[in-house]
Amino acid sequence: MAALEKWAADEFRSLNGQIVYLLDQALKKEKRIKNKETTDKET
């Protein structure tokens, strides 16, 4: 958990935001969603 918190801080995201980002990336990688279906919370 500490590693995720540091990673989130390094990328200026909340821990929850980082988890959403990682799940989104995994879904894209497995072609479960298209790029256009993702949320725009990565900004």
C-alpha cells in the first residue's frame, strides 16, 4: 500500500485516482475497453 501511495504522490494523483488509473490501463491492455471509453481523470 505504501508503494501505491508513493507512486500516486509522484504522479500528483490521490491514491484512489492512482487505483482508477491502473485499472483503466489494465482494461485497455486487455482490450476490454476502447480508449474513448476511458474517463478523463488522468489530467
